[in-house]
Amino acid sequence: NKSPRNTTPAEPFPKLSAVLDRARKSLPAAKARDEFLALLGAASTSGQVTLVTGETGCGKTTQIPQYILEANPKTAKIIVAQPR
């Protein structure tokens, strides 16, 4: 049974290959990681929602969810919506 309660917990900082790690750090989202997590924390404590916008390819849908999981592996709740 793969209900959300029965899934394997996220690993806070999984081992990445050197190539993947470099590519990940080169994205614009990497430069804003700490600021984003601080804003997310402030919004969370005040009951607000955080909406992320940015240019195509900046890491919104791939990196931001990973940052959230890395920072809060046991409590993260993430929704990614893309207009298509």
C-alpha cells in the first residue's frame, strides 16, 4: 500500500553525482535557495502561501521542491502547478 503515510521518508541530502551537483548549483534557483527558504519559513509561520514565479528553466518545478524536501523531509507538503 503506497498511501502517503506508508511511503519511504525523503532523504534530507541524498548523494548526487558531481555532474548533477554542478548542474543543480548552476541554476538561478540555487542562488536564491537560502532567501527562498527564509521567505517560505516566514510565510509558513504566519499561515500564508508562497507562490514562486520565474523564467523558464530557472528551477521552479525541479529545484524548489527539492529544497523544500531537503529542509523539511518529514513535514513538507508540496504542490507544483503548471498552466498548460
